[in-house]
Amino acid sequence: MTLIYGVMTNPEAIASLVDRLSRLAHSLQYSHGLNPAQWNALRYLARANKYSTSPGVLADYLGTTKGTVSQTLIALESKGLIRRIRCGEDRRKVRLGLTEAGETMLGLDPLREIERASAGVPVSDRDCLVTAMTTIVNELCTHHQGPRFGVCGTCCHLVCSEESDGCEGARRCGLTKDPLATGELAQICVDFAPCK
């Protein structure tokens, strides 16, 4: 790697490595009868909260058009991997969810190869890498005025009860006023706002 990237500035090397990694990740995802867009949709739906599972929000997250997402969803639905759920309060609105087969398919996620490869990186380096990549993603989202997406547990809208020690007790979303269970703190939300 030193020979290839050593003559570049750090930002150039980062851009080049991200490009190379994204190409490798893309090619890995033609597996088990799915394509990269279908894998990305499954992964997102497995991690998104109940406010963030509409087709339009999925399109925003994937950075694609609603028409492209529609084709992806049709393919996933025909394979029995996702289901559409009509919202009780407004029957015109649809939320998406994984079926049992969709959850099983995620157990075969080809990006686990990248997870395995990253296991050899020292933990402190992984932490730095996550922080750096998060900074880059946030900068690009801000520059292109797209939604940032993030998890509820690190969102500035998170409200903790005054009786709790930190955020160990009762929690709720400051936007929706809905209570948040512990598992929901790790879910992706379209309304995420980073704390400054």
C-alpha cells in the first residue's frame, strides 16, 4: 500500500482507498440472487426505526430516485424478503419491513467479508477509522444538503428523564415525544441531528 498511496496526500489516498473499497464491496454484493441495491435496502430496513421505513426515506438514504427504489422493492417483495405495511393512521402511507426470509437472508450478507477483514485492524485504529469516516460522510451530506441519518442514541433530539443517571432511565424522542426502548437507540432515523 505504501508504494501505491505513499506519493499521494492523505486526502487523495483516502479518496482513492474509499473508491477501491467501494468497488470491492459492490462486486461482493452480487450474491445469493441479489444485487448491491437489494442488499443495501435489506440492511437499511433491518436497522431503520419506524419513522424511517417509507420508500421515499429509503431512496434518500440510498441516494437514488424513488423509481429506482421502487424497482428494488418490487424485486425484494417478489422474492418474499420484504413486506409493505399500511399505516393505521393514514392508509395511503406505507412502511416497509423485513419478512422472516429477509432476516434469514441478512445472515448471508456478503459485507461480512469486510467485517472479517477489518477484524485484523487494531481496535484503536478501527475507532479512529469510524470517527474519520463519519466525519467524511457528514461533510458530504451537509455539502449536498441531504439527510444525515444516524442513530437515536447519539441524536440531539434524544431526551432523558431527569430521574435517570445519564441516559440509563426513561428516554424519548424530542421530535415525536414517543418513548424509546433500549433497542431503538441503535436504529437509524431520518430525523437524526448530531449533537454539537
